[in-house]
Amino acid sequence: MGKALVLTLLLLLAGAGWGREAAPAADDPRLEERTMAIASQLRCPVCQNQTIAESDADLAKDLRGQIRQQLRQGKSETEVVGYMTARYGDFILWRPPFKSTTLVLWLGPALLVLLGLIGLFYRLAREREDGEIDLSEAEHARAGMLLGSRTEMEK
């Protein structure tokens, strides 16, 4: 009991070591709020599975700084997002628009599922056509033994 308690305590204390330092905020809380709102709409080019607001990558930090700088210059949210899109393409958008260049992003998963289902049905149809399953003599004997004991249990 004592060892388990000590181990649990050590594991809880170890989690505190994984804490992160807070991201530097702008002097103006409203500016920081707008910066993070825009950054949450943009994908981190390094991490790809995180927004710029969530990422700790150096490039994401630089991009947040660029967003802050553009907002200080008086640019609107649309202008900032347009600048990032012009520089990095639609890939930077967390939710890319539905258009011909992003068609694969939107329809790709559904097409993969559809192809998988077609392949599964094709394989099942082929197995049904083949009829019997090829078993070795040992497998036939084991199946007969198992089926024989099953029929005796049903009696």
C-alpha cells in the first residue's frame, strides 16, 4: 500500500513538470483576443493537425506575430486571412473552401470508404461463388469432431 501511494504521488508530481510557459500576450487584451480568433482559423504549416493558435512550433509563433502586426496596422480579419491564404494557399485554412482545387480534401474520405465497400462486396461475392472452403484433412477431422460433439449436446 505504501509503495503504491508513493508511486502515485511521484506520478502526479511528474505531470507538473510537463507544464508549459504561457504564450506572450500583446499589451492590448482586445488585440490578443482578435489575434487568437484569427489564428484559430488557420492551420499550422508545421504541425498540420493543429491551428496556429494551438501550436507551439516556432513558425506558428512567428505567424501569430505577423497577425498581431497586421492587426496593429489596421487590417481587417478578412485582409489578414487573405494575406495568409495568398502566401500559403488554401492549405493554411483550417476549413478550406469547397472548390475544384480542394475537391479531393472534401470528397476523398467518402471515396475511400466507397472503394473499400466495393472491394469488400467483390471479395465476398467471389468467396460465395467459390463454394466450399479448402480444408486440410486435420481441419476436416477437427471440424467433424467439434460438430459431432455439438450435435450430441443438442440431443
